[in-house]
Amino acid sequence: MQNNLKKITNYAKNKNEIMALTEQVQVSLQDAQADLRNALAFSARNEESYVSKHIADMLLRIDSLIQAHDMLETLKNDIEDLG
């Protein structure tokens, strides 16, 4: 376990490729989510179900991107605190 932790710490020190989403990108993604939710509400009433399904998929992908970024940032900070 300790050996794996050292490997992860060394990897994190050598790889500073995890970059924060800029505030502008994060705000734009949140705006896109709001617009897609609005489109989803309209499509649920007026369009074929496959349209709503694909809009919901886009919402999921944006949400997953934001959550993955937050998780990676937390992990990066925790590893830096260990080292």
C-alpha cells in the first residue's frame, strides 16, 4: 500500500498535466446545461423521444466532465499535501 502511494505521489509530481478548468469554461458549461435543460423540457412535450434522450445524454456528458475535473483537482491537491 505504501509503495503504491509513493508511485502515485511521484507520478503526480512528474505530471502536472491536470489543469483547472478556467472560470470562463466552467461558467460556459453551466450555461450550456441550463440551455439544454430548457431544450429538454420543450422536447419532452413536442418532439420524438429519441430527441429528448440525446439532449439528456449531452447533459450527462457535461455534468460528468465537471465532476471528473473536480475529482481530479481534489486528488491532485491531496497528493501534493502528501508530498
